[in-house]
Amino acid sequence: MALSELQRAHITKRLSAVAARVPPEMHDQIRIDFRFGPSDVVLFESRPSFLDRSRKTDHEVAKFRYVAAADEWRLFCQLRDLKWRAYQPLPSAPDFDTLLAEVSRDPTGIFWG
């Protein structure tokens, strides 16, 4: 089931606040952004490529998926193989904000390194 406009507005507001943490003087070096899928949203960092500083490289930080049948949000992380896996310390929650707080805290270091 696709995310509602209300859900998208709430998520946009919350993730825009995360993106605003990058100091203005660093905007040319790092950008935090997000993109919506039908029932999910991916939070990512964009930085200059190591090999070609004129190109930007995106590093996906976290994926949030709304499961309407369960009326819950699920949180995914990427391991070395770059495949999405359920984030085991907190794989789901009834609301988006709980999972976003977990990503921000990053107690395991898997999201922000």
C-alpha cells in the first residue's frame, strides 16, 4: 500500500530536520537527503567520490518501510554486501519517529559508521 500524503508530509518534515544537521559550510561536501518509494523511504548521504571528487556518490544509510497489513514501520540497514536486512536491535515499531530516533542514536554504528 502506498504512503498517504499525510505520512509523506510527516516523514519529509522529520527527515528534513535530519538533513539540516549538516552545517552550511559543509553543504558542498556532504548532503543528507531521502527518496520515497511506494511504501518506503530511503535516507542517504551524498559525498564527493573518492576516485573523482567532481562526482557525487550516494551512501544509503537506512530504509524505512510501512507495512499496512501490520500497521507498523520496519527498519532496514545494509551490511557489507549492500543488501537490505532487518535491523535486529529494533526491526519494527508502530510509528516512524521511533525508528528514526534509533537511526539518529545509531547505538550499533551501522547507520552512520
